[in-house]
Amino acid sequence: MEYRYIAGSSFGKDSMASILTAIRYKEPLDAVLYCEVMFDEDVSGEVPEHRDFIYKAAIPWVQSHRIPVIVVKPERTYLDVFYQKIRKSSNPLLIGKYNGFPLAGRCCIQSRCKAKALEQYAKKHFPKEAVKYIGLSSDEPLRLQKLAPGQISLLDKYGIGKEEAMEMSKAAGLLSPVYEFARRSGCWFCPNASERELVHFRKHHPELWNRLLELGKEDTATKRFNRSYTVFELEERLSKADIRKGF
């Protein structure tokens, strides 16, 4: 089968609502394309609760509507990028060090792992005239302006904003549990994660949090996990935040 209409999906609320919109309005949809970024060869980069939702609820539901789900896993993992040594730099002190933690707002994991893998898959398997549905809501004008040729927002086409997208997904029983403690779905090692997300993650997934603490001991170019703190500073901060009201 040739896939001409593909929904790119993270299975977050907006991309899930985009799939629901395609089905509701009988828009052509040949396949759903999902990219699972990996921490290492065995451990997913998805927040565990969201990964369970994807494989146990979202994918089976899409497939029950006779829509194929294509799962792409990048060749490069988070650790591959983290441990890549710097060969060239205007700062000679950085040469030979590991890249380290990705920079907040300029995440190289997105570009070097996810985007590259999706681009390579599309070139190999989809026709040039293929249309890709992007999960952007109608109230994101700046992001909508940046859509590339061949990319369409069904949510914008039908005037569906973020709140309605949330309600659509929830009403269908397809709202990821990640929204109970996070404002968006994202990798568990994301430098843009909120304090609330990090508190939840540290408390419920200590084995993964400890992996980040171990990485913090390496000789890296970037020392901070996010814009403000190293993982060790976060460990101290989050241990206090964990007992504050609201976390």
C-alpha cells in the first residue's frame, strides 16, 4: 500500500485529537507515524506512563479503525549523543569532552535523533506528494505559519483549539495520563521539563532519575541539566519540592 496521507503523532493530546478529527470528518488517513526516541538501546525515552498509554491504549485503538501505525526508532540514542566527543570548538577547553546534556530550547536530541529518523523514513517510504497531518491546534498561529509544504493542521482547518483538543481526547478515552502531572508529553530527560514533572519523575521512577545523576558525574561540555541547574542541584531542590503542597 502506498501511504499518501500520514498523521505524525506523539500520541499527546493535540496529535491524538488530530487523528480523531480525521476520522470524524472522513479526511483521508492512510497511516499514523510515530517515532520513539530511545535513552539507550533498551530503555525508551518516553515517560513510562505515556509509553504504556501509547502501546496499550492509543496504538490498539488506532489499529482497531484499520489504520496502520508505523513505529520508527532512531539509530542514535540519547546516550549516543550525550557521549559524542567534541572534535571542533572555538573554546579549546571543550575539545575532547562529551557533549553532555542537551541545551534547553535547542535540544539536539530532537534534531539528531527524532527529526533525522523521520526524514529518512519519509524519503524512503512515502511519495514526494504525500500529505502529513501535524498536531497543531488552531490557537498556535506562530507555529502554524512555520508548517512546511505538504504539512496540514486538521485542528486548524476545523477550528479546534488546545482546550477542545484536550476535551476531544479525554471524551474518547484517549488522553494520556501524563497530563495528570505534566503540561505536555515529552522525553523523561527533557531539559524543558517543569519542576512539577521532575518531582513526579524523581518520585515514581527513581531508577531512571539515578541514570541522570550518574551522567552528571561525566566530564561534559554542558554541566547543567536545564537552564538553571545541574542534576545534583536539582536533586537537592526536588527533594525539598517533593514535600511542598501541590507536588
